[in-house]
Amino acid sequence: MPRIHHDEPYRLELHQQVVATARDFLVGNISVTEAARRLVGPAHELGAAFEEPFLTFVGIDSETDMFPLGEVRNNWNPDALLREDAERELYEASVRERALEAAGEILQRYDTPQ
């Protein structure tokens, strides 16, 4: 069962995390897969992981969990990385529009003046 936080300062921090991640994705600083991986945890803690717009990213995270990102890439064979990166890029292209819409919805819902 997900941990849902009702503590208002912590909820605001989660809102800031999801807004920052959505913005980073929308401006191209991070990939679809990176955005999904960053959004899933806060979405669960907010109790919103199984609702749109987060459900889009939960699905993407599930469908891309085999792709190496971050530090783990240092342990991969360069040829294998090329193959996996190419496959990830094809997948990301197929979900990009849906993810852009979902990220925009996250901003609309969670980017509120304090």
C-alpha cells in the first residue's frame, strides 16, 4: 500500500519535485524515461500514481525499467549500451506526445502560487 503523506509542508515539497521534473522534461533537460523514473515515487506518496496524468508516467516507467540510466551505465558494455539506447529512443519517440501532454497537466495541477 502506498504511503500517502498528509503533512502539508511535505506535500508542498512533493508538488515542487513533480513540477521541477515536469519542467525539466518539457524543456528537454531530461528524457521521457528519466522523467518517469523521477515522477513515480512522488506520485505514489501523493496518492496519485494510479490517476492521470501520473498514470502515463507509471506505465512508461514500467515499460522502460530494463533500460540503463545513471551510474549503472558505467557497468555496461559499450556495445550493449548502444543497442539499449537505440531501443529506448525508439520507445520514447512512440510515447513522447502523450508524455508531453501529461507533463503539461502536472504543471497545471501542481504548479500553484504559494
